[in-house]
Amino acid sequence: MFRFEHPTYLYAFALLPLLLVAFLFFWRWRKQAIGRFAQSHLAPLMMPEASRWKHRLKFGLLLLAMAFLIIGAANPQWGSKREKVKRKSVDVLIGLDISNSMYAQDIAPSRLERAKKFAENLVEQLKGERIGLIFFAGSAYLQMPVTTDYAAAEIFLRSASPDLAASQGTALGECIAVARRAFKSDESKAHKALVIITDGEDHDGEAIAQAEKAKEEGIIQFTVGVGTDKGSPIPMSIGGQVGYKRDETGQPVLTKLNEEMLKELAGKGGGAYFHISNGDAAVAEALQSRIDQLEKQELEVRAFSSFNSYFQYFVLVGLALVVVDWFISWRKHKLEGRDIFG
């Protein structure tokens, strides 16, 4: 496979036609100037050593040297054939709670922002594994299937918000069910993990049953709690102004972290429970360590081996042409005729 490492340098080729036009104008001006100085039959007698073709030769060498130097700057490269590379990986789905309760601000700046930041750190920590995303609130959906496109995962996480949810609530069971379906094509009972980042407000009651089924299918489940036991009201925009979600009696709805639920869920899923307040980086490292202990599957990845650069040959030829041009004198060669106008 052929390529230029720095193809933008090739735009410099646009200068060569401009230089050629400039040289032609100069040549015409030179002939006119000599014509004003002396009649055409007398000019060779007054300038006996002037060459009629070396100007063009030297200019041609200069243009050719510039062409080689431009190609050298762009660095032409050739790569060897496509190779098959084996590597081992765990498939990890990250389930992110995007329900309205995640707007609560009992941890700064809000549960959702801390959860998103933590998920980004986790993606960074898990580079080398295949990662997918599930967003859930009142229902759940697969936002991104497992892949090694970590940049795409980070983009999806940054844009996550309750506005993406079809309905509100916190359906932990539905999140696990979506993960089961996403992993269903894999017959192996290993190398699969689900990390659920949530405040633990389960509104569907199916989470424990789904966790047990998922574990039987080889999906190890970890939970990450976001929020505090004290809780916080849920900020909402009401008539264009910031207010709080209220119940039927008009009292602000208080949302609290349900740690007991998340600990039980992780236990039934064969994993462990973590809390973001222990430090995002520390929790991400602990999760990465636990996931590393899972059995990894062997994947076949197609890749190109490294490219070989050949810029040095073009630069060498370009410099050699510059040296040759410098050594060629402006004087007439003994084999030339007497017409300096050529």
C-alpha cells in the first residue's frame, strides 16, 4: 500500500508553474533588453561567452530539484501486506442511568455529570477491551454495540441526557435485559461484563431476577452508585424557570441513593458494588482490575504492519540536482553556436 505521510506538502507543486511563467517573462525581457543594447548580428560579438541554452538548463534543473524536494517533504511510504493479529479482550457494556433523578445535585455538579465523567474515565481505563453503551431510564436501549471505537463512546457519553429517554423512571431490569440480548449471539459463558452506573432507584422490580439470569449466561455485573443517602430534590425547568419536581401534595420529591439495592444487584450478578464518592479514578482502576480477572476471548484483528519511508532518496536526488546546477557555469560551451537568442 502506498501513501504520503504528509500529503499537504504536495500543494507546493502549485508553485512550479508560477515559477515557469516567471522564467518565460524573464527570458522575453532579457531578449528585448539585449535587442535595445545592440543589433542582433552584433550582440554575439559583444557577448562572446554568453550561453544560449544554459539559462534554460539551469532553470530546468532547479525546477526538477524542487519537485524531488517537495516529494521528499511529503514522505512517500510503502506498507507491507495486511496481517492478522491475535489479541485477547473482554466485552464490557456500560449502562448509564439518564433518568431525571440523575439531575439531583447531592454530589457536585450533579449526579449525571459525575456519572458521565466517571464513564469517560472508565472507557479510558478499559482501552484494549471492547466497549459498548446502554442508556436507560423508564426503558433501556443499546446506544453503541461493543467496539474498540473509544472516541465514539466518549462522544456518546458527553451527549447523554434525560432528553434521550423515551420514558422516565429507572428500569434497572430492562438495562440488564438489553445487555443479555446484546450478548446473546456469544455462546461462551465468559469474557462478558456489565457495569451499571445509577442512583439505584429501581421502578420495574425485575432487576434481581434479570441479574440472576444474566449471571447464568456468563455476564458478570458491577454496580456503581451515584448520589448520597441524604438525597436531594430533582431540579426541573418549570415555565422557563428553575424549580423542583413535586409530588401530588406539592412537596418536593426527594431522591436518595439506594445502596442496598445496588449491593444486592451486584451480589446476584457475581460482581461488586462501588461508589463514586470514593474517587472516580480509584473506582475506575478497581473496576478495571476486577474486569482484568475475567476470562478473555481471543480476537482476530486485521492490521497493516508499519510503513517504510523513502523520503531520503528524493531529498538526496533533489540536493544533488541543486549541486549540479551550482557547478554549471553561465558561459557558452565550445559546441554551441553564436546565436544567444536561441
